[in-house]
Amino acid sequence: PRTGRRTHHVHLAPAGCRFVRERLAFRDHLRRHPDDAARYADLKRRLAARLAHERERYHAEKNDFIQTLTAQAFRDSPPSPL
């Protein structure tokens, strides 16, 4: 039944575009660095508790963390062409 509550957040992008490469680099970095994955999970929990009804602020406040780790991921392991 429709509740008006969002349950998913979907991104669509052309294969191989910068957006996709960045998201995959971030994902792969978290898989290789469980300490960073734990820090990200903790950040998300804290933000979700504080910003439960402010989705845009929730995403904005995760952005610095994501950008920092994405840059590190590209330095550590440059992406291969898709």
C-alpha cells in the first residue's frame, strides 16, 4: 500500500560516467577499509537520528566524508576504464 513514505533512493547515470566511477571507487574503498566503513556507518546513524525528517541536510552533511574518501580511493587505486 502507498504510504507516501519514501523507501528507496535511486540514482540513474550512463555507464562509465564520472558519477558512476566515483560511487564505485567509494564503495570499493569501504570494502577494502573496514575502519572507514564503520566510521561511515556511525556517521549515517548519527545524522539519521538528528536529521530524520531533513533528507537534503542528511545527504549534504555526509558529503564531506564521502568526497574525502572518494579522493583517497582514487589516489590509492586509480579507476580502470569501464
